[in-house]
Amino acid sequence: MLFDPLTLRALTLENRIVVSPMQTYSAAQDGAPTAWHRGHLARFALGGAGLVMVEATAVSPEGRSTGMDLGIWTDLQEAAFHQLVESVHACGAPVGLQIQHAGRKASTTAPWQGFKPVEPPTGQVVMGPTDIGVPGGHVTVPIHEKDMERLISCYQGAALRADRAGFDLIEIHMAHGYLLHSFLSPLANNRTDQYGGVLENRMRFPLRVVEAVRQVWPDDKPISCRLSCVDGVGIGWSIEDSTRLAEALLAIGVDLIDCSSGGMALPRKDMLVPRGPGFQVPFAKALKSSTGATVMAVGGITEANQANAILQRGDADLVAIGREMLVHPNWAAMAANDLDNSHDWSRWPTQFGWWLARRARPH
């Protein structure tokens, strides 16, 4: 099943292997992708992935988690993304863009510098649903309704630019403690207006964002949403909440649910989802079985047989491979050989497969 095609609206993926969006904190000073990004992502297309996802890309300047994040709010950024899309397409794969606003996790140093808060004037104003900030981070400025209208316009603008740049799919980041997830989670949202309190209220602003993106994103192109399916073990946002949210997302035109978890900077380790091989697959399985959604499993998927078994069991429709792709950019093409236990090089680019088949012939 790993190499069965999958169709989402007018987009047909040749296989079920997706390169997960992974932030590299390497953007140009103006937030545009560079030749480095083109090379970094094109190698996964050459390696046989069915879909290559670009890392989290900010919809506005203050939406960046660091000053090295990618952004898509200017003509220059859009033009640079157009070049990136052309590079990935030329190497054989469709490409998707994950858009986000970092919210209360904005304006920090890079991870190798400790994710330390960067204060104005160098840093940005940091916004969230309330003044509940990340421990050790900024005190956030609560978002007013007028701010919400501007942010919705930013998401729409990002989607329009992504379409013009040629992206085949767009993913809205609603996970990992960033802006939209912080509205969803009761751990970050204690508002008392129509955007806080009961689940329907906490979902209201994120759903408005998705609706606005669907309005401007072409009907023949799919939308994915990445969720933190749970905040942690028995705390905050739950799998039952995610089921309700997934049902609402499907109703407004979302095509794929990307199932992750966590991101709320929980204070106790026993509240975190234990990590291990395929540790987030049960969340994809739960949402698929409860809503019938097309779902993507991510997290600790490293082996071809493991990925294939996830699909064969019906736990997910796609598998997203992240850090393992950094180690093995040809993971997808190698997976075909591993599953067949053969030296069939037909899934490799012709320019590679010809040489590899020749090398494999007995002398």
C-alpha cells in the first residue's frame, strides 16, 4: 500500500510517502527561501517522495517564531517560492506549503541558541488568545477582534500567494502551541468572550481562518490541517476534542488531517505523550475511525515495513517522514526496494536507476 496512489481533489500522489514539514531556520533576511531551500527540498523529490512539504511559513512578519523563519507576505517572497516550487516539480514531486502564525511562541532565537525571547525593537509584538505566555517566554498581548480580522486577511493573502507560486497543496498549522492551537487549548485560552470557554467558542477563530483560506484556495487543490490531537496525557485538549474539530474541518472543505500532538510546554514530563516508534499513529487511527477523514500519521516512523503496516492496518492513509529523511533523503525509493526485497530501480529517477541497475548486475 505504501506505493498505491492517493487522490485529493485534482491532486494525485504517486505514493503515500510525505516529507514532513521541518523548520530549518535558514531563510534570507527578508524571510524568502534561497538556493539552499531549493536544494534541500528537491533532493527529497529525487528520492521518490510522493509529496514534499515546505516548512512552517509565517503569514505575517510578527508571525515568525524566529527571525530566520520563512514568510509569504511580500512579492519578493512569492517570487522566491515560485522558483522553489519549480525546482521540486522538476525533480518529480508535488509540493505543499505549511502556513502558520507562531502566536505566543513568536520572536525567539533559533533552537541552537535556546529559543530565548527576543524583545522589541529587535523582536516582534507577541500575540495570543490571552496573556498566558509560554513558560520562560514572552508575556503575550491578548488578541482583540479587530486583530482577528487582520490575521484572517493575512492567512488569505498567504494562500493566494501560495497558489500563484504554484503550490499543489496548502496545510494550515493548528498544532504545537502556535497561534491557532493556543486558541483551541484550554491550557492557553481562558477568554470569556465568544472565542473562549466552551469547545465551540475555542474552535471559532481557527475555523474562521480555515474557512477564509478555503474561500480563496482553488477548488481543485486540497487543504490539510495539522492538529495536535492531544496536548498531553490526560490534560488540556483531548482526542475527543480533536474528533469534534476534525468533523467541523471536513464540513468546511478540509481534505486531510495531519495528526501530531503536544507543543503546550507542559511542566511535568509524565504529562507528555511517551515517544517511541510510531507513537502518534494511534491519534491518526482514532480520527480516521471516528470521522472517516483522510489522515496522515507522523512521528517515529523510520522503517519501510513499519510504514507499510500502518497503511495496511487502515490506521492512516499517508505517512509523514521527517528526521529520517534528513538522514536518508532517498528513503522513499529505498523503501520500494526493501519491501520488494529486490533490485528494482524503476521507482528511482531514470538518470539514477540506469546506473544503479547496472551496478547491481552480476559481473
